[in-house]
Amino acid sequence: MIEKDEMPIMEILTPREIVAELDKFIIGQNQAKRSVAIALRNRWRRQQVDPELRDEIAPKNIIMIGPTGVGKTEIARRLARLANSPFLKIEATKFTEVGYVGRDVESMIRDLTELAVNMTKKAEQEKVKEKARDLAEERLLDILLPKKKEEVHVGEEGDKEKLLEVVKTDKLEAISTREKLRRMLREGKMDSRYVELETINRNLPMVEIFSSSGMEEMEFNIKEVFGNIFPGKTKKRKVKIPQAKEILLQEESQKLIDIDKVIEMAIRITEQNGIIFLDELDKVAGSDTGHGPDVSREGVQRDLLPIVEGSTVTTKYGMVKTDHILFIAAGAFNVSKPSDLLPELQGRFPIRVELDSLTKEDFIRILTEPENALIKQYMALLETEGIELSIDESAIEEIAEISCQVNERTENIGARRLHTVMEKLLDEISFDAPDMEVKTVFIDKDYVTKKLEDILEDENLSRYIL
């Protein structure tokens, strides 16, 4: 059993520090940032509470309401990275009622558990990396310099002594050669050489079975059954030494970790730290009519309810409880509204945050301020071709202005409009970059206007191009 002290606890950040970290990548939306920061801090607070009360404290799930492209998904994704938690983003529209062909809602818990197992396995492999690297090196040296069989023939006493001397000399020479090879390996002098490796090929025959328990559950049952019937076949491969090192490192690190401990820890991480971002929740919110597809939408809500409330889901790694998984739902809610959801489901999302639409000033900040700002990305991409890209402030303002105009005239896709505008603006430069003789490109307001004026003037064209 894993003790509390062994559980991987996230770096303890205060709500103010969490918001400051989110500010590095997301512009505005302060209320949403505050809400998720409190939710994350409450997880740490819950771990400090007495065990008797700890299980009674349920996570305060959040609904983010706002148009597309304003930062809902990015906030949830960055939050999961800060917490080093397994994070799954999924659209509610992918689910259908039980009994219909499609994904069942429990599959998201299985996917989240799979992510947690991979995260934990990677973390454990990192701990044994040095030892695994030494073992992989020894195996590689065994391939490069196979050991000779030692034979001692019984004969005259003198003959036996001579033979032992020869064997001893051979051993010393082998050790000396092995050390030379080791040194050459570490210095990279043998990187161009090929070696033959035996790898286990565990490809199983493809079988599809549909059942009421869900396609995903049947898939792992089939794998478990057939995995024992069909033994793994070994396959010889010729690979270069750097690739051989990686293959052997993976094999050795797999052998060194305790997979049962990994699975147990992963299940605990899923249950205590897991975050599920449920997008497009508004698409399954029923309207006033009680016929047609709305019945199916309500069915999806009823299937979601026990998962969000807290239930136990069967996965191939064991039973996983969903009581303390944090659910962050999101939707535009421009046609339906949160009150159209089932009352029981509404009650499981007590925190509601409305995100603001983005303004021209927000667009300017998005282009320049974040650590992963769009202009920084394009500069870095063109720098790989030796092109120095320079965009002045007037050009940035014009790009923001055009993006706002297009969002108003066509579909409002928020900050994603900046991507379409920037791609169109830099289309010619990106194409010609490898062949350009002049390696400095300066973009000002006039260049932006010239490149995009035709599209802006023709509204029908802008609908297709931008």
C-alpha cells in the first residue's frame, strides 16, 4: 500500500502564484483564473485535513461560460501542467446514451487512468535511468564482443597449467578490449556502426467485438486473453548503435521498475489529482422540446451524472473512484443556458465563471506578451531559415484591428482568428524563405494593409480566406 508521504504531491503554489503562472500564457480572464487557482489550492488543503474528514470534502467543479477562442481550454491545460496532474480534454458531444453505438462516458475515466499510468511509469523510469543506462551499455558490449566459452580439458598436469594460463591471458585481453570498446561507445566513435538486436514483437490479431459494456472495455479484455495465448515472437533488427542504446535502455528500465507499484500509484493519482476538461457541454443541454435528438442529449447528461457525482469505474488496471476527480466544463451557451442542464448535474458544478470576449487591446497583448506569443513563434520559425523577422507596433495594431473586424463580420472564433490572419500575412515570406537572398524582413502597417485589403473589402472572400 502506498503511504501518504509516497504520493507525488504537486508543487505547493498559493492561488496568487497560480494566477501569476497562468498570466504568463493567458491574457485577461482574471475571474476564471482565480476560480481554478482556488480549486487547485483546495486540493492541497484537502490533503492536509484529518483522514476522517478528507473523504467527505468533494471538489468544487467549475463551468466556464464564454465564446470559443477566449482561453477556456488553455486555462484548464496550463492548470494541469502546474499541478503535474493527469489531464484529459474531451467533447461531451462524443458521448451517446448507453445502448447506442458510440463512446460510453466511462471511457474518459479509462483514458485518464491510462494517462496517469504512463506519467507514473515515465517518472519511475527516470529514477532508474542511470542504472538502466549502465545495464544497457553492458548488453551492448556483450553484442559487440561476445564472450568465449571457457573449456578446460583434463590431461597431464603440465598441459592443464598451460591451458589455464592461456585462458587467463585471453580473459585479460577480453577485458582490455571491452574497456576500449566502452570508451569508444561513450565518445560516440561507433555511432555509425550497425548491430543486430532481438526485440519482442507483441502484435496481436485485430478483433472487434461490440458489447453493451463498451468497446474500450472489450478491447482490453481481448488483449489480456490473447496476450497469454500468443507468446511474443522475437524479431531481429539491424539498427545503428545510438538507436540500439535507446531500445536497450527502454527494455532495462522496464525491468527495473515495479509495475504493480506504478499501477497502484497511478490509480491514486487519477483519483486524487485527475482533471477532466469537458468541452461543449452546452451541446448536450436539452431545450424546451421533449422529442427528437434532445432525448439523447438528456440521456448523455444522465450518464455523466454518476461519474461527476462519484462512482467506481472498471479499468484494465483496476477499480477507479471518481469522487475527487476535478471536472471543468465549458461551453458557449449562446443557444442554451446552464439552467437547461439537468438540475442534479447543475448542482455538481457549483462554480460558474463567465469569460469575457476579447477586444483589440487583448489581441495586441496576445500577439506580444505571453511566453509563447504568436509573433515570437513566427520569428523562431523563420529564424531556422536564417530570416530575421521584425514587426513594428503599428503593424501589430493593424493585425489586431483586422482580426477584430473579421470576427465581427463573420464567425467570432476569438484569438484563433489571429492564427488565420498571421498565416495569410506571412504566406509569401514562409514560402520563399529558403530561397531569399535578403535575410532581413521588416513588416509595417502598410505591408499588412496591402496584403489583406482585398480580402477585407470582399466580405464573401474573407469568409473563406480568413
